[in-house]
Amino acid sequence: MVSLSVDGLISGLDTTSLVSQLVAAEALPQTRLKTQMSAAQKAADAYREVNTKIDAVRTAAAALTADGLAAARTAKSSATSVTASATSTSVPGSRLSFTVRSLASTASFVSGVTWESASTPVRTATTSGGTVADPWPLTISRPDGTETVLTPPAGATLAQTVAYINGLEGAGVRATALNTGDGYRLQLTSAVSGEDGDFSVQPTAGAAFSQVSIAADAVLDLGGDNVTVRSATNTFAEVMTGVSVTVTEKNASGVVEVGEDPKSVATKIKTFVDAVNSALSTITKHGNSDKGSTAALKGDFQLRALTGRLLQSVSDAVRGAGPNGAAGSPGAVGIELTRNGTVTFDETTFLAKLAADPATVQRVLAGASADNTTTPPTPAVEGISQRLEALTKRVTNSTTGTLTLLAQGREALVKDFQSRIADWDQRLAVRKEALTRQFSAMETALSSLKNQSSWLAGQLGSLSG
């Protein structure tokens, strides 16, 4: 590309500035494209942000389904050494008393021979009398009669043998090199706790392995005529329906009782209401149609319609949730709309309603399934959670969602604008080069005329002399 090293050397014009101004004037269509691209990108980002907020509503609504509400259970233990957890299948009021007769443990053995270090060849162990012994292979025997033979690779060190044993599938044992301060010993421990992990180990030569611990199940004594339950670990899953108990102290006694957890349900509803309000706020921010608003989606019809559907889904009465089977308002459980188009939650009202009429709370929030055993059959009822889940899934679906498609449409426009702007870059570069050549040619022509003028003046001067 041609460039001017000296502006207006003959003409006195600022030719670089002139070229820039002319190119800028011709770039006005490109400038408009850049403005349009920026607006399209902001719109796409706005739709994506609204989509994220609406998806958060979907997640919060899912927590208010029947399973989510039923999961509000607590399992309390009377002993600090006993912890318990309850799932949605647990039954409030269930109670379990027990004494911990034993804790789960693993079988463990330590070699009778030693090695000088972890890098000592594993086949050159030393007995207590100082004699070199090769205890390999080792035979692992289990109560069911199965055996596993452990044979380390030739030339392997103690450390390499530990890695070899721990890498074997189905060996049922884990190896460790123990530094006793007087040489290294090999420890073998059952891979799983409980009686199912029991084993014995027999070396080929040298001193026998010493047993450090035995394999045992954890046992709970439930009282009565030697009624017990056993577990290979210290956790007893489903010891009561939907309840798991974990023990950490032998001979400890405890009582575990299942209860309701209304506070956790209230927390879920508050999370849901906050998610709805956050979505509404984001829609207002991006779709604000007030005078002077610069919102990326100012006056967007889709967002206005979405706002209406959100509020309607939250506030519409639920069939059968009122007195004598009439439709009931969500306000009865503490969920109401405000004048400024937001949602409020009164926890006190909710907790009182939950204590007095849990069935209505369940119906308003989670609806009711169809019952074909009645005459006539009872149709299914959509609660707040089902309404919001259905709505949010329609608008946020990754392939067919309304907001997804709107964002993708704007992003496609951005790519189109980028391509057209790139074309303009090439066109303007060519135009700038042409203008630069023209001004260079003008300066050259002016320089030639100036030289000719000087020559003529000289000739005329010589004639007059």
C-alpha cells in the first residue's frame, strides 16, 4: 500500500487527514453495521441471561414436587457417637433404640520377616535371626475356600511389590510397607471391612505373618430375644424405612427418631419465590419500555408475555385446595403477588397452614395425581410446581425453547454482521490505497509543474538580461 512520507509537500494540504476523512465518510454504512451488530449481541446476551434466570425457577420448582416436599424429614439421635439421616421414604414418628455391640473392622496381617528399606529387593527378606529368606509367593486364603497367589515380578523391590499387589484386581487385600524403625515390614489388609473381607496369609518360607486385627461386622443390639442387625461398615442403611444410621463407638446406646422438618420446606419455598422474583427483575431490566430506556430488549413482546405467564402460574387458584373441594388460592399457604408485580412469601402463614392442613399445602404446591379407583375417576391436579416446571421447560429447552431460539436468532445476526463488516474492511482498505495513490500523484504533478515554472522563470530572466 502506498503511503505519503510528507503531507502536502508541494500543495500544503494535510493529505493524510484528508484521506482519513474521505475513508471515514465512505465507512458510514459499516459504522451502522457495527452499531446493529452491537445491538444484536446485547439482545442475545440479554435473552441468555433471562434464560438462565428462568432455568433457576425450573430447578427451584422441581424441589416443590411431591418427592421434594416428602424429603423434608429429620432423623435425630440421642447419642453424639451416632448420626442418622432420613430420606423421603421415611415415616415421621418412627423410632429405633439400640446398643452398639461391635464396630466394623478389617482383617490385617504383618510379615514376620523384614527388609532393610523400601528399595530392598523383595525376595531378600531377613528373619529375626538374620537369615535371608524368600517368603514368596504368598497364598491368600478366604473362608469360602478361594485362594489367591501373590507372586511379585522378578527383581521387584518392596515398594514395587506393594504397588503390584495394590494393582491386582480381585486380590481382596491392600498392601503397605511399614517402617518399624528396625526395618520394613509388609502389611496386608482386607480391601473391604466386615466379615466378608476376612482372609489369612501363608508365606512360602520364613516367619509366619502375625494377625493385627480381625474382620468383623458392626452389630446393633435391638434388645428383646437377641435381636440384632449387622453391617459390613459402620453405616446401617435402611435400618428403618428411609433411615440410615452411622455408629462410631462400641457399647454406645442411642435412640433415633424420625420427624417432620417444616423449616426445610419453608426454605425451599423461599428459594423458589426468590428465583421467580430474580427472573422477573431480569426481564424488567432487559425489557424496560419506559421513556428514555436503553434496555437491550426494550418493549419486547415475548418478555412481556413471559412475565404474565410467570405471575399467572404462581397466583392462579389450585383446584380442590379450598374449602369443600373448591379452588384454593396460593395465598392460603403464604404465596401472594404484590402491586408492583413481584411475589412474596409469608413463612409464618405457611408454617401454620402446614401444621393445620398439610394435605392442602401438598395440593397447592405439588398438585395431586389422578386416581382411577374412584367413581368417577379423579383427574390429576397441577400445583404451582408443575405449572412452573412446564412453563420453564418450554422456554428454556436447549433446542426448542422460546428464549433459546430468540438468543440463537440474534447470534446468527451477529455472525452475519461480522461477515459484512469484514467485507467492508477490505473495501475500505482498497479505497484508502486508491486515494493515497491519487494524492501522491497530485503532489508529483504539482512538483513537476513547480519545476517547470522555475525553469521558465529562469529563461525569461535570462532573456530580459
